[in-house]
Amino acid sequence: MSDDPLRTIGVIAKALDGIANIEFKQYHLTRGQYMYLTRICEHPGLTQTELVNLIKVDRATATRAVQRLEENDFVRRETDDHDRKIKHIWPTEYAQEVYPRIKAENDYSTQVALRGFSDDEVRQVKSLLSRMSKNVSDSWEFVKQGGHRDY
């Protein structure tokens, strides 16, 4: 493993993504769509802008993912009552049936990743990763708004 924590996090993320892609193939979920579906099930009725901000992807990527989920009967979109430009994304009954399996896989993967860690180490990992996430999120917002980072 590299001494670079972001590379290590990337390797972990890619490995878990690969596992999930194989295990969720039976539901016709591919290439990380389960991540979108999870957020939609956890936040029913959210808008695409809210989804983009939760997952930290560009709008076009989120649009394609939501369209594929809609084509496969995982989500439905409804126009906002007050602003016809806004569409709310809702999980379908099928999504609600699949979501517990996705959650169980995530819980299991978390247990595997933290196997052998003490309770204190688990708290520390969560705290450190939360701080890293906040730092990266701030940077993502800055760049998304047209800012340029000085290397």
C-alpha cells in the first residue's frame, strides 16, 4: 500500500465498488448506481441538485444515473407543485424491496473493513474520515463554483 492516504482510500473504494457491482448485478444495478439509489431511498423526494451535492458528482453524471434507474423501475420523478422546472426523485416499490439488500451489503462491508479495530479506533477512523470528507467537500464546492486551486 502507498503512504498516500487518498490512494489507499481509492483502492478500498474501488475494491468495494467492484464487489458491489458483482453482487448487485442480479438487480440490474451497475457501475455505482446503488450509491444513487441508496441516497434516494434515504432521502425520498430529493431533487437532482440535492442528489448531486450528496454524492459530489457533476449534474450530467447524476442525470444519466437517475435516467438509468428510472428506466429500470427503481425511481420515478415528479414535478414540483410550485416550480415546474424542479423534479423530485422518489424510490419505487421495487427500489424499497432492493434497498435493504444494499444496506445489508454496506453494513457487512463496513464490518469487514473495520475487523480487528477497537471501539476507540473505529471512533477515530470515523472522526478522521469525516474531517477529510469536509475538507474535500469544501474544495469540491470551490472548484465547482469556478475556483482554481493553487498546487
